[in-house]
Amino acid sequence: MICVVDASVVVKLLFPEPGSAALRRIVADGAIFIAPDLIIPEACTAAWVRHRGGRATADQVQDMPFRLREVLSHVVPSTQLATRAAEIALLLDHPVYDCFYIALAESREIELLTADNRLIAKMADSRWQSLLQDWDRD
């Protein structure tokens, strides 16, 4: 299975927290993850925020770009998705950066795996609902 993942999923994969075990099972089942290149600054920022809160080491922050290479099979340039992401953001009334992930899933006709409850709620009542991958979040 190939699916789009966002930073919320990558963080759960790389830092133990609720939902991590379910995601590790998905990986063990052979899932292939792709994402827009936007995931790099988002995941690095998430690691930095964890560090500031005492939940990650400086090494974990610095290793995040390398860990992303282990998790992601393919990273798509945001420039290829920007126009559609902006359109989706206007239609959903949701921040554009999240809509890059929707745009990628839509363009590849594959599911989006996210742990972002706000994004899930926005997509649940929209034409993009079918793109959401249903997974056990523990």
C-alpha cells in the first residue's frame, strides 16, 4: 500500500506516543509512505518543539532529516502541488500547508494517513473524505 503521510504521522512513528504502535504495524505490513517536501520543515519543527518541552534530545532534532529518509520512500516538490493546495484550502477553509498533503493524495489517487484531528474533521464532511485512511489510533 502506498499512501501520503503528514508530519503528525512521522512524529508518531519516530517518538513513542499514543498511536505509535498502530503506525508501526502499518509499516510492518509493508506500507510505502510519500509526502510533499513540506514535511521536512514540519517534522523538524515538531522535533524541535518536543526538545523545548523536554521530550526529545538535541540529537533527535538534528537526526530528524536523516530519519525522514528512513520513513519516506518519495518526497514530492511542493511547487508541483501549490496551485491545487491553495484551491483546496479555499474550499475547505483550512490552512494551505495541510492541503498540500490532500493535493498529493488526490493527484496520486491514494489515501492520506494523518493524525491531525483538525484536518480529519475538515476532510470528514468534504469531497476529500474518501482519501482519509482509517487506522486504529490506539
